[in-house]
Amino acid sequence: MAATTVEPGALRERRTALHENYLNVKHTVASWLLTIDHKRIAVLYLVSISFFFVIGAAAAGMVRAELTSHNGLFLTNEGYNKAFTIHGIIMVFFFLVPAIPATLGNFLIPLMIGAKDLAFPRLNLLSWYLYISGGVLALSALFLGGVDTGWTFYTPYSSIYSNTNVVIMILGIFLAGFSSIATGMNFIVTIHKMRAPGMTWFRLPLFVWAHYATSLIMILGTPVVAITLLLVVVERTLHLGIFDPALGGDPVLFQHLFWFYSHPAVYIMIVPGMGVVSEIMACFSRKRVFGYTFVAFSSIAIAVLGFFVWGHHLFVTSQSMYSSMVFSILSFLVAIPSAIKVFNWTATVYKGRIWFTAPMLYAMGFIGLFTIGGLTGLYLASLAIDVHLTDTYFVIAHFHYVMVGGQIMAYLGGVHFWWPKISGRTYPEGIAMLAAVVTFIGFNLTFFPQFVMGYQGMPRRYHIYAEEFQFYHILSTAGATVLGVGYAMPAFYLLWSLRYGKLATANPWGAVGLEWMTPSPPPTHNFEDTPTVTWEAYAYRSDVEEEAQADRESMPGLGEAVEEEAELDRREGRTPPEFGGAPAGD
Amino acid sequence: MSAEAVHAEHGLEQHVGVQYSTIEQQNESYIVGMWTFLVTEIMFFGALFLALTIYRSLYPAEFSEAHHRLDKFLGTVNTFILLSSSFSMALAVRYAQLGQRKGLIAMLLVTVLFAAGFLGVKSIEYGTKFEHHLFPGPSFDFNYEEREKQGIAEGGMAARGEEQAAVAGPIGLETNRTTGPVLEDRKQMFFVLYFAMTGLHAIHVLIGMVVMLVIILLAAIDHPAVRDYIPIEMAGLYWHFVDIVWIFLFPLLYLIGH
Amino acid sequence: MEHHVLSVKTYASVYAALLVLLVLTVVAANFNFGTFNIVVALIIGVTKAVLVILYFMGVKFGTRLIWLWASIGFVWFVLLFLTLGDYITRGSVIGW
């Protein structure tokens, strides 16, 4: 049995981690581009997703800059259409959908369930190449002049009348969709079949439940948008006009099929974020998540119910009134499982021992902003109100509250929380907390005015608008600038930490979970021996310390190294967090 | 995937990947993984079946008239071919499970031949459709065949223009099911769906053929990857799925009419 | 997972049944059952599909997990048809 031997004291004497881990095991380009290690693939995704985020953010910057003037500034009508289209496409398909699953999910799921890798490592690598190929096509479409249909590609404009690079862009999205499907397939089989002995379904971290639910949606929904967008390509190239009114085709059928995926897609985007928040909340309240079973099943409920509500995007089309009423009621129902989660998180924090860190700030921001976003969704689910609010900035504010205020904050919180595990370094906590606050302020300044002006009638996708809204737009753009600063800060200090950050211990937060029981960063095969799980998911109590001690002992060398670290910390006046016990600095 | 253990049983050889602890776990994982992929394929084709259902119920008369142009005999032949190919594929998987390489190669070859036959019949069908101007687009002319028989030269758009009837009113089952002229363009919609659905299916048949040929080649050189029956079983699952899609396409496109 | 190898006889019987059902499909198409045309065709089609799934695809002897995933796809396929609810109820109310 090969032991991870680490000489006591060695950790402090080197600038880099001594133990062999997934990052330092090989340094060639080929070892990265041909890796089948889920952790390396997660890092590949992390880098590429960040790249696409910057592009999507640049497009957002163009949109917000343009909107500071009410009669156009530097973009033509068509230019503005292209700007918001590329912003939507990149952000939805190339950032939000893969962000948490492909980076944090890929990295953590095998660790959290005690497996050595995902079920299909090579499929995992293929999914990254599909994502990159799709991205290359999307960027090509952009460089060839962009697309002006909106990210929703409504027909017949997209299928017949638009003169922009619709086909190339759609093919890019098509490939990204298959990347998503591959990830979903991998997660489902992994979670079913690769759990360590003793890791029953109800001992799984809620992060894993969330990703299982997300994978269900990926598998069941993505193919529908794939074929629908393919039909638009086929209509443009081969004249097989399924949505062509001249042939008796119904453009609303496109909308039905498009939203059949795209509504569940928003749950693909948010549910993993909810999983992250559950983990962070438990760790930084030092308490198990209240109502574990409810939270676990609520993820599945969101995934299932999310498939029954797509018609609420078609309220003002020729969709029948009876159909709309059914979709309206179902849309109210789907809010319930989300609300259950929010209640449970609140109950988790109650009487917990709260420890403020950057991840905790992001998670708390998530809960507040997601609640606002979710509640405004109920406004939009009400038929009569939706007639006035649809296609206004109210809708834009609603989905940015859930997607940006929710999802992106959860993503950043997760990246910070697991940063020590992924990189082996700790980031500077003070600046990180500042960045979280700056992001929160910038976000609200950007998007709250949009609720107001939307309610007052400012239409979406317009860059020439009534002067009465200009004040709100200027506020919003100012907020966007602050938000940009808030996003740029982590980019700098996280990269800085890779070289200058303090070396991380296996469990710097004192959290409960299998991923915290391997070194930071983990070795390639995660665990030398498959662990046996005997404890509940969030066993944050001091009486679990003995079991935790036994588990540390099962990893030869690590226990000593961690204790040596702890001893050094004590000598230098820092109190290390105890496993599942008191947080640092208590 | 490095081989940590080799599981051998009557002529089979299965390598257990590093991330798996038992061969049973690995086998079931691959089969379930393939099924999740087939679920995505069901949803992929599903949207087209939905479109067919919707448009057929909106334009029953036009679709009925249009579908008579499909060759029922050739459609039946193709269904027979695919069902037979499923049988030979099942036998191929059985040979793989028993570790009998020669039987595997033979049955896969039979399946490939059937698949080629299917595509051959399809190309004949498509050929006649193109000849009779039944492919959607600017050249579509539903009555071209008849006009040709009557010796009328290609009237093209003008001749077709006389046959167009003005249409008004919302798209709804009520308003269209009642009286009103039979609209030529709705017949074109039938062919849009026909080509989209059978075309997509034919692409899947082609992909299946390629996969089978690769397996045949690997088995011919006794490559270790196909000494394990699981890849063949996965290919089999895919192939049976392609068969099932056709099982539904055939009656819905070729046979159902009023 | 049990390594179930079915006999040639089993496969051949299923194949024979499928061919019989194919004949039935074509014969039934020559009769007009009115609105039940499609119901008849679907029943025969589903029977064929079930035979292929249970025997050729091995689901009959598969684990519970395989049964689950073999069924989910078809259930979700049916969900798509909720869209029909829109088309069926259009034009039912004057002016909408």
C-alpha cells in the first residue's frame, strides 16, 4: 500500500507542495490536453469558461455603454442587436450552463463520493473538446460579423430573414449542447454507480444531489433545443421550412420547442449554485443543513417541475388562453421547492456559529438576491401582469437577479470555498471579502433600477428609448462598472495566490466532507484507498472529532503533516480550525 | 484507462478501469451510460414526432393527399430489412457475449449489409422524389408528376401559382379542419417533415454502419478493445434504437391517412 | 450485473413475432377505423418496440437502474406532447 509520505516540517520549507498531486505530476502540454483526470479537466474548463465570461462581459459593457444615451451613442440598430445577442449567447450557453457543473462539479463529485474518477473519464475530456469546438465556432460567427437574432433565435427572423451568421453560431451552440449532454451522462452514472462503501444516497452532500438533478435536466432537455436549432439551420440551408408560415408552419412551434429546453436550462444554471450554497452555509454556520431530505428532494422537484412550465414564455403569443392558464399555475408551483431551500438555509444559519468569510458572504448574497429574483418571477408568472411586464426591463432585471445575483455569486463563492483544495493555495481573505461586497453593491446598482424602469414600460432590446428612462440607464451603467471591478478583483488575487498564496492544508475551513480528507491539492487518484463512510452528511459536531481522527489516520502521512501544520500554526499564534468543530479565530 | 485487472471468462477478456472496483460495476455503468445517451436520442427525435403530430392534425387533408406519394411497398421492404438487421445484431451481441469472434464478425457483416440495403432503398425513394419535384424548396411542385404524364411542359412557378389559394385566419384546429381549399403549400410541409425525419434517421443508420465497420475491423485483427462484449452490446443498443425509430416512422409517414 | 446470454431460439421467436406484427401493420392500414387509425397503428408499433426493448436490448434481464433509464426516455417523450394542449384549445374562445 503506497503511502503519501510527507516529512513533518517539509511543507513549510518549500514554496510548493511537496506531495505529488494532480497539478505537479506532469507538466507537459500534452499531459494537460490529453488528460483524463477529472480534476485537470475541471481546471481546463475553469480557464476556458473564464475566457468566455470575459467576452460575454465585454458585450455587456458595450450594451450598457450604448444605453447611457437615449438616442444611440456608437452602435447602429443592427450593431446593438448584435451586441445583446452575443452577450446572451455567450453568457447562457458558454458560461452559465457549464460554469458550476463543468468546473466545480467535475472536480468535486468524485472526491465527494469517494471515487477515483468519474465513470467515463475519456467522455469527460471529449466534453471539454466539444465545448471548445463550439466556442471556436461561436467566436468565428462573432468575427464574421455576429448574429442579430437575440439569443432566443425566434423564427421566422432567424430562419428566413436575418442576413447574419446564424448557421455558424447555431452549430457552435449545438456542439456546446453535446458537451453538456456528455457531462450529464457522466454525472448520472457516476453518482449511481461509483459511491464509496457506506456513502448512501442520504449521506451524499447536497452539492451531489443538486448535480444529479442538473444532469437529469441536461439529458432530458438539451436534445430538444439541439434539434430545434438544427431545424433552423436546415431551413436556412435546405429550405426545409418547418417553421415557415408560407408552408403553413407555425413560428410559435419554434418557441414551444425552444423554451421546452430553455426554461429547464435556467434550472441547469441555478440548481448547482444552490448545491454550492448548501455546502457553504453548513460549513460556515458549523451546522448541518436543516431539513436535508427536503433540500435533496427539492432539487429533484425543481428539475422535474421545471419541465412543465415553458409556456410562460409564450403568454403573449398565439398560445391558447387555456394553455397559458395551465402554465401559469404550474409556474407558481415550481417556485415552491426553491422557497423550501431558502427556508432551510435560513434555518441552518439560525443558532449556528457563523464565520464570515468570502464564500459565506457570496452565499448570503445569493440567498437575498435569488429571493428577489425568484419572487419577481412570480409576478411574471401571473398572466395579467405578464401582459404588461413581458418584453420590458422587468424581465431582464428578474433573470439577471437569479442568474447573476444568484448563480454567479454562488459560482464565485464555490470557487473561493474550494480554491485551497483545487490550487493548494489560500487566497487573501480580506480582499476577497471586499470583492464580495463590491460585487453585491455593483450588482444591485446595475439591476434594481431595471425593475423600476421595466415596470414603467422601458422595452427590452431597444437602444433608442424615451428620455424619461435615461436616468435609470445611467445608474445601471454606473452599477455595471462597479460590478466589473468586483469581478476583476478575484481574477487578480486568485491568480496572485497561485504563486504567493499561503500553502493550504487539507481542510483549511474545518469542513465535513470526503473532499476535505485528501491533501490540497489532491493526488491524481484522489484517495489511496477507497474510504468507508460512516457519518452523516453534515456532521458538524464535536463528538464526530474521534471519527474524524480515525479517518485522518487512515491516510498515512497526511495526519502527521496536518498535525505538523497545526503545531506550526499554534507556535505562530494561529488557531487552526478543528475538523467539524470551532472555526478559526474562535 | 489503465488496466488494473483482467476479468476473463470463456474466451472473453474484460479490463477493469482504475476508477472501478468490480467488473460488474463497470459493465452496468457502461450500459446505463448508453441508455442515458439513448434517452437524449429519444428527445432529439421526439421534437420531430411532435411537429408531425401537430401539423398532421392541422392539415389532415393535405397530409393525407401528400402521403399517398410515398411508396408503401418500399417502406415495408425497408421495415423488414431493419427488423432483420436488429435480429442479426442481437445475434452478433450474443456471439460477443460468448467470446466467439468469428460469429461476431459474421453477424455484424450481415447487419452492415442490411443497413446498406436500407440506405439503398432510401436513395431510390429519395431519387424518385427529387425527380418528381417533391423536395421542398423553390423547385417543389406537387402536381409535376401528373402534369408530366399529361404532356404539359414544366409550368414552373406560374402554373403553380394558379393552384395556390389564398389563406386567411389564425392557425387553429377548428378553423382549418372545416371547409376550405386544399392548400398546395401544406403538402410541401408534409415533405419537409418526411425528409427531415427520414433524413435524420438515415444519418443515424449511416453512423451505425460506420461503428459496426470499425468493430468488424478491430475484431478482425483481434484487438483487445473488442474482446470485451460491452462495446458490442452498446453498439447493439444504439442499433436497436435506430430500428425502433423506424418502427414508428413507417406507419406514421407511410400508412396513416384518412 | 448478471451476464445473461439469451438463446438463439429466443431471439428468433422475437424476430418472428416482429415480422407478424409488421404484416399486421400493413394489413391494418388497409382498413379505415376512422379516428382510431392512429391508435391501432400506435398500439402495434408500441408492441414491436417493447419486444425489441425487452429482448433484443436485454432490458428484461437488466438491473433496476437499467429499467429506470429505459423508461424515463419514453415518459419524457410523452411530456413533449403537452404542447398539443396549446394547439387543441386554440380558437376555442372568440378573439383569442
